[in-house]
Amino acid sequence: MIAPALLLTAARVFAAPLVARPLAVLDGWLAKHAASATAWAVGIVGFLLARAALGPLFG
């Protein structure tokens, strides 16, 4: 039962240097676009809530 945990831990330790740069690039992109993505998500949720609330009134 401990073998899978040890295997995954070893894979994480050895793969960390290989994925550090791509993850840093992804982190930068996400940090740059986070405000826009949040605004879109709030807008879409707001529209869906308004549509659900007004739907029964009109039909």
C-alpha cells in the first residue's frame, strides 16, 4: 500500500525540474488574465441568474 505513494513522491521529486519552467509560464499567463476571466465568469453567472429569475415572468 505504500508503494504507490512512494512511486508518486519519487516521480514528483524527479519531474519537478522538468515542469518548473512551463508551470512558471502558465502561472504568469493566469496572473495576467485573472481579472478578465473573473469578470467574464461573474457576468455569465449574473446573466444566467437574471434569465432564470425573469423567465417565469415572461413566459
